[in-house]
Amino acid sequence: MYDGIVQDLIDEFGRLPGIGPKSAQRIAFHILQTPTFDVSKLSRLLGELRERVRFCDLCGNVSEQDRCAICRDPRRDQSFICVVEDAKDVSAIERTREFRGLYHVLGGAISPIAGIGPDDLRIAQLMQRLADGTVTEVILATNPNLEGEATATYLSRLLHTLEIRVTRLASGLPVGGDLEYADEVTLGRAFEGRRVL
Amino acid sequence: MYDGIVQDLIDEFGRLPGIGPKSAQRIAFHILQTPTFDVSKLSRLLGELRERVRFCDLCGNVSEQDRCAICRDPRRDQSFICVVEDAKDVSAIERTREFRGLYHVLGGAISPIAGIGPDDLRIAQLMQRLADGTVTEVILATNPNLEGEATATYLSRLLHTLEIRVTRLASGLPVGGDLEYADEVTLGRAFEGRRVL
């Protein structure tokens, strides 16, 4: 419909999650018609995202260094590890200010339908982190849906061979939902009410 | 919540129309976690959009040259000019394949509340295009809302001093809506049923 670049940009924006053709068109024209919009900044950040942002060697959270800011922070309680599916979940839990321990990002959840098994997740790395006995409690904060529950059950069985307290977030969270979209209060209460598995 | 670049990119995406903080976060993580997403292409297109895309000298449509593809096309009927508020509306009308004339983009609509008067629109340029007598009909395709109707009324009074047929798109369009979001059939019928003002 448009000359080259405009249509190309609309197509590229349309590839992003949650952006349909109309939104993509609106965004492209907004950028074109808003002189104050800093296009070079967005352009530069996109390049830097791929070049400089990676995942923490230890916990799998996003980081611009080998270790993420949370793993580097000496004030964090080294005896607690909160296991989440995704790096976005770390951010959601941090907003509650309920938890001062460390994290472990699995990189997904067990899902036979999607063909994701335990070996596709960062479970071996978790076991390695637990080997030296520093960690006394592992909090399973996978999503309260089918895949998340299956993953929590799998991990709790695996971890019961070690002398570690294994807890699960309280089911104050709406079942079938996504941890990422829970509000701070609900997520905070779920932390408080976590139960021993 | 995140280290520098990720949060900066989330903030930048959040500045775009229709993208809230959650969507911005989802987009940033999608780009980070999808190796097949061509980040350099999006980055390059953003730069080129500002550098190379401008507005047609004649009609005000988007173009990578001084004249847009429609104004350059000798097969277009030079005796019809369809007046629209925005370049996005040109694309919407083109999709109907009902109209084979030329366009004139006003760059908005008269709105006393937003402080936009006739002098802020490309009306002088329209009058200049009509001066040589080539154009025999001007179709007013401003949005069927308060501002668009006011603009159409203003223009129809102005154009009645010239010997030119002035028409308005039929009110098959849902009133209060946005021309940009009309489906092809509705917009095509509105073209067929246009009435003399």
C-alpha cells in the first residue's frame, strides 16, 4: 500500500507480539510525524539489545554482565532461591519487595504438548547451585497453570532427595493465569503464604 | 526493574501509540529471545524512515521522492481530487479500488478545541492545485466526525466560488468513527453514493 520503507517498517512492527497491521501502521506514522520522537535512540537500543544484553551465567536472568545485578548484590540472602519460568517473572516478583533471596530462571515449563521436557530447562544448573549446601529453601514460583504445576511437581520430587526445604507460592494467585500479570499485592500475599511441599 | 538497555528499550517502545508497559516488556523480551527476529533490519528501517521518507510536494502523501507514486502515475484521472485528513486515509481508500483520481492530504481537520484552524491545514496548496481548471470534481473524504464534518463544510463553502463539483462521501460510514478503520466494502459504497454539496 505504501512506498518501500514505510511498508517495510509496518511489516517489521507487525512481526512483534501483540501488534496487528493497524497498530503497526499507526506506530510507523507516529514515528514519521512526531519530530520529538527519538528514532536514533530506539534504533541504537535495538542494536545494543542483541549485542550487549545476555543472560546471567548463574541464574539466567537478563544482564549486561556475566552475572546479573541480583546475583552480584551481596545484600541478597544466599540461602533462598526462587525458581521462575521466565526472566520477566523475576521483575514481577522484585516489584513486590517481599523476597530478598536469589533467583533461578528455568527458561520455560515442562509441556509435553509443546515438546518441552525437563532436559530443555535449566534444571541441571539449578541442581549444581544447590550442591554446596548454602541454599536452605527453594521457592517454586512457576506459573499457576498446567505446565507450571507440572514443573513444580517434577522439581519438588527431584529436590526431596536433597536436605532442602521446598515451598510453592500460595494459591492466592488466580489459577490458569500468568504470574507475569499478577498485581503486586496478590503476588506479595502468595509469597507470605507459601506452603511446604 | 531491569538493567540499563532492556529497561531503556521498554521505555522507548512504551512511548509508541497503543503500547503500554506490559506490551513494551513483551516486545523487548520477544526481540531478545527470538534469534530469527531481524533486529538490524528494524533498526535500519527506523533510521531510513526519518532520512528518506518525506511527504509528496503536491498532495502531501508519504513518498520517498519529491512526488508520490500516485501523483507520478499517468494513468490516474487528473480531473478528480479526493481530499483526506491524513496520509493513512489515502491507503484506506486505495484498498477499495473505487477511486482512480488524485489525492490531497490536509494534514488534519479543523478543531477549535485542539487549536487547529484552516491556516494550519494544506488548504492554500489545494486551492493552488485547482487554479488551472484541470480538476472538475473535489471529493471531500474527511472523517465522518465533528472535526471532519466542520472541515468539509468549510471547504465546500470555499470551493463553491470556483466552478467545480464538490462532493462528500456518502454517510454509509458509521458516524463518530475514523475513516482509517472502515472496512473496504463500506468505504467503497460510501464512494459510490457520494452526494453533491
